[in-house]
Amino acid sequence: MHPFQCVLRARRCLRRGPLASVSWLLLRTCRAHSSVPSSACPSPQRQQEDGVWKDFSSRLATGPTFQDFLRSASVPPEQPSSSEVEDPPPYLTVDELLGRQRRVYLETYGCQMNVNDTEIAWSILQKSGYLRTSNLQEADVILLVTCSIREKAEQTIWNRLHQLKSLKSKRLRSRVPLRIGILGCMAERLKEEILNREKMVDILAGPDAYRDLPQLLAVAESGQQAANVLLSLDETYADVMPVQTSPSATSAFVSIMRGCDNMCSYCIVPFTRGRERSRPVASILEEVRKLSEQGLKEVTLLGQNVNSFRDNSEVQFNNAVSTNLSRGFSTNYKAKQGGLRFAHLLDQVSRIDPEMRIRFTSPHPKDFPDEVLQLIRERDNICKQIHLPAQSGSSRVLEAMRRGYSREAYVELIHHIRESIPGVSLSSDFIAGFCGETEEDHLQTVSLLREVQYNIGFLFAYSMRQKTRAYHRLKDDIPEEVKLRRLEELITVFREEATKANKSFVGCTQLVLVEGPSKRSAADLCGRNDGNLKVIFADAEMEDATDSRLRVRAQPGDYVLVKMEH
Ligand code: 5AD
Ligand code: SF4
């Protein structure tokens, strides 16, 4: 055991743009332990179950190492073969569909779905013979995976396009012409408006059109603009294994469903990403198994409404069993029936590798039946961390947002979750200044933040989006300065409460998955605890859990027991 100097540190992490959102983390360690903690919090249930815990920690010690992962990651990339290329459309030859070693530079904006989509797009292009580059100057094709959720997100892309314009015009004639593509939500929302406004954009591909990228780029080769922004009812890219680009990664995202049927009145997502559809369970399990074999230690199941998962692909499960919603919650759509639900998937995924942590994001509060909560409580490797986007603390605003619940139902769910999963870490999203929000409504949101004391939060100023129900039926009547003032107030309260909530970890021993060196100091490592809080601790020799005579230094992908102090 090595005593280190202790500091209680706060970290502010704005997700997108000034004051757009805040993730609030506190923690600095004092000691790294290699033995099972005698006192345990804030997840007493788990650490009290000594037998299970010992089994888990001994399995941690015998699991695949980071070195195993590096070895398997160094397998040379698959060579494209023309037999892998689907039949070309009549106007393109197989040869034209191949990437001819062109270098692609991919840039991602927006949510984690977009991070995953970037890897899907890359996987498709790689199979067609494209190469990837992380050097913009070297690129022959630049693809931006874009976001439309707020006006500001789109403005960032327009600004970026202006920069790229000069790169394109200055391109040497001796090189192949630079091609620029807009992928994702902005391509879907604005469609040909982008092509008309920015003539230098060569291709557009909506979130369901990535399989067409080789075709679109082949058309662009001839100097024409090309677009596919068709939304699909069934595209889940189930057979496209995203390419892990960072060999040192300890965790990966696995997309399990796409689209959204909720139609919250402020949200553009149902229009940019289309109808809700789930990927077949078998293909998800196969992907997670592969990631486990590669030595990854954490997967995050991804979807716009991840816990609304419903795999209807297997006929025998399509019976008429009705859906259990969280108590007091309703949907804007006709009740769906049958299929394999999220609890089943979570159960199956968590059984693949007991040393692999499972997280999921982003869920909707309406789909937390007891089966899901019990599973999170019982299964050691399912992280005790739940994102529960509230959006507002006022029942009146929630109704205008068409969220399908009142403040009271939401608070009851929070209590139920806390009773069901002791020590659970909670996070949420909030929107400040939605149409018609009064000072009283705003204060209700402030009081919800005080009441719940979230560990992590993402807070945004409302941004009216065309096509949404709010755009057609409500008035964006809160002045910008009022929205920003309310947002500031929410951030301040959120931080105060998160500081209190996160202080409860001080003195507790936490299982931390090491991610790598801390960005702040070469002498420190950084990782995350079960609740997804960032933990920074000294990079020093420590006891090996399997053999107390061994002194080791923690590597990315290792689990370390860390005692939090301040
Ligand atoms: N304006 C501001 N925030 C929004 N969000 C979604 N749509 C909007 C909008 N029009 C926020 C919600 C959602 C998160 C992903 O983004 O809080 O949960
Ligand atoms: Fe942006 Fe939402 Fe699209 Fe993600 S799904 S890229 S957050 S608009």
C-alpha cells in the first residue's frame, strides 16, 4: 500500500459549447489498495456480498490482459476484394467502387451515437479499399459526421465547411481532387440545402445511408454531387462490425437500436434518425463476444432510447405480452407488444464476460421496469449508473414537452431506483427556457436538482428546431438572455448538489478501470469508477491482487481498488 497525497478535485466538463452542458466530477485518491476493502460504500450491497466479490476480483486477476488485447489488435487489416463489393449499380463498375487507396479523414460531432456511426462508416469504407488518415493535409476525402440537435451544433459545421473550402481550393493539381462529405443528422435535416449552399460539398449521406458511401464517393469521382438521405425502417447495420481505431482503448460502444418514436415536442431526432428499430440480439451478442476476446473491459450499449429495445426479429418471441412501463409513465405512440426486451438483452450481454463492465446510454425514464432494475442490482458487472433525462422539474413544462410523465412520477421513479439499487449513481439532461417556461417553472427545475442531487448532469439552453411539434404549435418566447441566465442558475445549483453527492465517496474504496495516463500529470493515472466518475490516482507500484509478493504498475484495462480521500 502506498500513501499518496490527497486532494479533492473538481472537474468541469462542458460537453458542447459554452454553458451548453456540464458534467461534474470530483475525486482524487489517497491510497491504492490491492485487497478487498473492509468498509464499503456507496454500494454496500455489492461489497457486502463477500463471496461474489472475491470471485469477481479473482476473476479480474485471471482475465485477459491488456497485452493480450494489443496482440489481437495488431492483426493486419482485411484486404478488400472485389468479391466483397456488392453488385454495382448499372452506371458504376466494380473498379469505380473501390477506394483505390484514397485516404479518408473522418471528423465526428455530437453524441456517442455519432462516434459509433463514424466507426460504422469507416468499416464500410475500409472494406471498399479506402485508407484512413488522422492528418487532414494528407486526406483525399474528408467526411464530417454531423449533429443537428441544437442550432449551435449546426453552426459549428458551417464554420468548419468554410475552413475546408480553402483547403479544397488550394489543393495542388497534381493530387486527386479533394472530396468533402456531410454525414449524419445535418445531412438528413437539410438535404439539398447543403449542396446548394456549399457547392464544395460532394456527398451527403443520412444516418441510414452509410452502406452507400462507396457508391456516393464513386459518383463524386466524376465531379458530380451525390446524396442518399433516405431513412430506413429496418437498417441497424447489424452485420457491420465497427472498427476499433484506438489500440489502447479499454472500452467500446455497441449500437443496439436506432431512431426514436417518442416525439418529444422539442426534439429533432425522430426526423433526422427516423423510426425506432432494434438490432437482433444474436448480432449484438456476437459483437460483444468479439470485443471481450480482444480484451476490452467495458462496453456501453448505445441507442437513442436504449432501454426501449425490442427485438422483433424472432417470430417465436412475438407474442402479445404487454409492455411494462415505469409507474406513472405513458407513451406518445400506440403500445408495442412482444419481442425480446432490454432486460433480456442486458442479462445476456452481462453473462458473456463477468470481467467486462456493461453500461448503457441513453435511456428514457419510461422504460425502467423492475426486471431491469433488479438485474442492475444483482449483476456485478452491470454498472450501478443510470442516466434519467428529466428535461424539466415542472409538470406543466413536461406536458408541453410531451414527455409522458409528471414531476411526481419522475421523483417516485428516482426513489424506487434508489431503493432498488443502493448507491446508484444518477445523471440527467435538462433544458432551460423551453417555450412558455415561467420563472415558477424554472424554480421547479431548480428544486428538482436540489431534491435529486445528481452525480453528473448535461444542461442545455432550448434551441427551437424546425419540423418539431414545438416549432409548429408553440412559441419560442423566452428571450435568449433569459434562457442563458436560467441555464447558469441550473448549472450553479447542479454543481453544488453534485459536489455534495460526490463527497459521499470520500473514504470509500472504489473499483476503478484504468484508462491511461492522466492528462494533468504524467505521475498520475486516470480511470473510472462504477458510477462513471473520473478518478485520478498516482501511478505507483502496488500489490497484485493474485500474488501479494508481486509489485506491479497498473496498465490501461486493469482494475484497481482505490480509496478516495480528500
Ligand atoms: N434544445 C436544447 N436541448 C435539446 N435536447 C434535445 N433537443 C433539444 C433542443 N431542441 C437535449 C435534451 C436531450 C439531449 C440529448 O439534448 O436534453 O436529452
Ligand atoms: Fe446530434 Fe441527436 Fe443526431 Fe446525435 S442523434 S447526432 S445528438 S441530433
